[in-house]
Amino acid sequence: MAQIINTTNFPDFVANSTINFRRAFDQFPKVAAQLYDIENTSLVTGEESSLDGFSMAKIKREGSDFAYLNINQGYNKTWTIYEVGGMTKISWKERVGNKYREMDKKISGLGRSAAKRMEVDLTHRFTFGTETTYTNYDGDTVAIDIGDDLQLFYSTHTVTSGDTFRNRIANNPLLSKGGIEAAEKLFSTQMLDSNGESIMEEPDTLIISNDPHTRNTALEYLKSTSAPEGAVAGIYNVLGNKYKLIVLPYLATTAAGVYDSTKANYWMLANLKGTDAICKILANPTFIPPTENDGKEFETMDWKFACHAAYAIEIVRAQWIVMSDGLGTA
């Protein structure tokens, strides 16, 4: 006989629901976090700066003092925590009817919802990295300019010395050997610190969307033992296992998380050891069950469960990553 979950068994149901929420959250693929320096915080707002303008050591003359080296402060970005969350309800009829499968689906959905929102937010800083703002899932305008007040991917970034560099690959080639070499050349010739001196950022990661052609091309170049475009078997593939591959499932999406074919060919080369993308977490995604009156809302006898998270995302500088949209236009 069906029985309403009561005061006695309500705590057990909540405990099981917490496990279901955590399992669903943990199983959802969380890929974009690999691009960030993630840190828990107790602050609501703060500032990140780049102190990369430390000049080279100078000759010390016999009997003279050491020279003071030039420390040039880089750009700053202020980050501010924002909250995300949502709730679902479990009706009296679901409880009376022992519809545990439906109830578990709702709780698991909360876990996936929290994980997906964070994954999309972290990804869309790169999806819309050719702009200084974008409109998010809620219809809010989000400022995503970096420390020099320009978009993340740009052809004339500035440093505080007044010099410029680019991290947008010229002519936006499709992912290819020539395109990867063009990206590598930007790292070896373009990147400057705040003194205007060259810095040798060493890329270690190739980042792409989940477009099948782009993914297969990436795997050909990174996994083949011989050069994929070589006419003669046995030609060594210089790109084989050279870079870690990260596939961002929401890179080619709109703000609503819907597939966007115009971004399917996006790809990036990055030095993740030197990432200046930051994520400050005030509250990790959390499951919030009802606690009073056996969990029931008096007016409707519904139970309400929620998920909640609070975090901030900013990118300070652009020297650690280069990008092509794959459209083949300048």
C-alpha cells in the first residue's frame, strides 16, 4: 500500500536525494575548468593583476651595487561574485504514489543543471572571446573584456609599456599543420610582457569544439605516427603527442546553450601552465533540501528542493592563448 513519506522516513529520503544530486553533478562532464586557475574565496569582490614586467638581470660592475631591476605592473581586473541556482518541486501526489523514479529524476536534474551552468559560463568566455560583451542565458549583458579593455582574442593587444601584440591567428585558418605552425609562431614572436620585452610562452594544449571534423583532424595530427598529409609512408609526424587535447562540448553554442555552426571550427592553442583565466568560488554547487514541516509547503503540500552556487570569472591577460575561428577570413 502506498504511504506518504512522513517525519520518520523524510530524513532518509533527503539523505538519498543529496547522494543523487552529488552523483549527477559529479558525472556531468566538467571540461572548461581545466583552462582556469580555480580558487575558493571568502570575498564577494576582489582584484587580480599581472606582474609580468620584471626586466632581465643587469651587469654588476666590480665594487658597485646591484642595479635595481624594472618591475612594471601589468593590467588589473576586478572580479565580482554572482549567484546561480534553481529549484524543483515534488508534489503530494508523487509522494503518495511512491513515484520514486520521477522524484529521483528531478533531484538528479538539479545536479546536472548546476554543473551545466558552470560549464557553459566557463566555456563562453572563449566562445565569445572575439567580443568585449555577450548576452548570457538570462539575457544579461556580461562584460568579458580583459585587462587592456579589449576582447580576449584580438590582433592589436596592448601592454602597459605601450607596445602591442596579437593573439588572433592571421586569416583564421582551419585546424591544420600550417594553422598550428602559425599559432606557434605567434607564441615565439609576438608575446610581450609589461616592459615590452619578449616572453617565451610555451603552448601545451590544443582546444577545440566537439565538431566531428575538427575533432578528427586534431586526432590525426596529435595521434598519427607519420605525417597525415605526407605522400610517403613513414614520414615522422612532428605534432604527434605534442599537445594535450581539450574538447569543449559547449564551445560552439549560443548563449542559450544551443548549437551554433558558425563556431564549430573554432580552435585555440594555449599555455595552460601560464593561464590568466581565473575562477573564484564563494559557494560550490550545493543541494538545498526543505527542512521544516516534514519538508512540505503549507499552501500546496509540495516539497521544494534547490541548487545554488556562487562564483566569479575573469581573464586578466591574453599572452597565454591564441585563437582561430576557422572561417578563413582576415
